[in-house]
Amino acid sequence: MTNPTLEKKADTNRPSRPILNVSGLNVFYGESHILRNVDMSIRTGEMVCLIGRNGVGKTTLLKTIMGLLKPRSGSLQLFEQDIVKKSPDQRARMGIGYVPQGREVIPRVTVRENLLLGLEARPKGVTKRNEIPDEIFELFPVLRTMLHRMGGDLSGGQQQQLAIARALMGKPQLLVLDEPTEGIQPSIILEIEAAVKGIIANTGISVLLVEQHLHFVRQADRYYAMQKGGIVASGDTQDLSQEVIQKFLAV
């Protein structure tokens, strides 16, 4: 399976196919049952938003998809291939890009060096030239002017853009974002929304994100709502009712 590049436009005429299937997933912290029989699917070229109040298991689910946590039972399939026993770096090379909550930008290396670290996620056999494609700067223009600044010197919004750009350097087929707008000023939130939509439209990459910002949630194609470690509602975001919004997004 060849990863799509940032340069390649998505073929909008091709049928959508499953990229990730989660089935009957159960995850424990010690003896505490955190994820309870979670089912979820993501298709090629769509944005899926995971919503729910704090502490219901959203980040745990993303970490399990990425391989940072091991499920006690259930299945995880990427392009119909079982990945439960795959390590995080193997999953990255299979096509999952991950931007964790808090971004994890390396503070004492430059923006350019942070970006080039993303090359390590590229599949074996894919050329890893030490260069940053122009498409990265088209998505996040501010990064072009900051290549020689230290990652820790950037604002929160700039660090978030850097973290997403770094994940894209690995040429993923599924981009997983954990609360990308947390602590970011409204104008930058809109820029990140536009960038994520552009990524999907221009590359066919799928996006799974945890988000509380209603405007961003509505940009997604579908949503899953979590409560007490399980999926309790799902559907098209265009059908999100006020009742669901108040129950799962209101603080």
C-alpha cells in the first residue's frame, strides 16, 4: 500500500473504503476498566470527530489506536490488517500520524529539525530526503518564516501547526489529532480548521480527532460520542442535535 503524498490530489470518484476498524475494544488501567466494547470505523478521505466530556476515555482510545496502550480484548485493523501487536513506530510506518494532546514539540531544536524528525515515520523504502515540501508551507505559511527558531519559542498555536506539519512529513494515511484547538486563540483555530480540511481535500488522508470546539466538530463528516468509556451515540455531524451538543460538548 503506497501512502498518498501531499502533492497528489484525492480521486473524488473512487469509492470510499474502510481505513480503520475498531471492534469490541476493551482497555484497562490496572483493574480499572477504561474502554468498554468500543466499535468505530473510519473511511478513506473522511474526518471523524470523537466527542465527550473530560475523563470518558477519548485520549485512551487514541493512544490505543496508536499502540501506546494495549487492549485486553478486541480488534484493531488498519486496511484490514490486524495491528494489535504492532508497536507505535510500526503503526506510524503503516500510515498513522499522531499529534498528541500537548503537541510534544521538541523545545530546544529548531522548527526545521522538528519537521525533519517526521521523516522517521515514513515507510521503509520511501526516500527520506532532508527537505520540506512546499505543500507544508502552503498549509502553514507561518512555519516558513520560523524554520530557524527553537520549537519552544513558538506560541501555542504555532506549536500546534508545527506538530501537525511534522506528522504530515511522515506521509500518513490516517491523521490522529488529540484536541488540536486546546488553549489556542480563535483566529488560529480557524487556520487549523482550514488546514485540516485542505489536507483531506487535497490528499485523501483520513482524520480522526478529539475536539470540544463546536465549530471544528461541525467540519467533520461523522461523530462518535463517548460516555463512561463506551460509544453511546454516533452519526453525521450535520444531524448533531442540540441535545447531543449539550450532553457531550457543553462544559
